[in-house]
Amino acid sequence: MENFYARFFLFSAFDILFLYISCWMLKHLVHKFPEQLIPLYSVTMSILLALIWIDVENITPGYYYLFEIGIMHGFGVIGINQLYKQTIKYIKYRKGLKILKEIKKSKRVS
């Protein structure tokens, strides 16, 4: 059973990495694809990958397990992406405030 968990962990890591890279490529290389549909793409692709994994592993819980894995990994990738985007926005915002403060300070001195 421990070997199953190791394979599941590797599958999960591969699934999330694949989804993140494919969503990034979809957003930056396919300009006609609507950005609002990327979450739907992520969940759908994760469900398909989970279906393939369930078939390869001969897992008996079946479709419930498939949707649980697919939906969680799909939304996990979206969450990772948003965490990155929000962190970068916050860093830029703080840097902008610092620059603005320095500009205001230099204008008072003049």
C-alpha cells in the first residue's frame, strides 16, 4: 500500500506541474483562447489525466475518485497561479509606494 501512495504522490506532482505549464502556454501562446476559460481547461485536463491514471492503476473507487482528484488538482493549479500573481502584484505595489514616497519627499525639499 505504501508503494501506492508514492505513485499517487508522483502522479499528483506530475499532474500539477503539467497543468501549470500547459495553462501558462495556453495563455501566452494561444492568444485567441479566452483567459476566463483557463480554469475550465485546467479542471477538464486534470480529470482526463486522473482517468488515465485510474485506468493504469486499476483503482476500484472509479469515477468519484476521478472527479475528486481532477477537480482538486485543477483548482490547485489555479490557486498556485493566483498565489504567484497576487504576490507579484503586492511586491510591485509596495515598490511603487516607496518610489512615490521618494518623489513626494524630493519635491518638498526643492
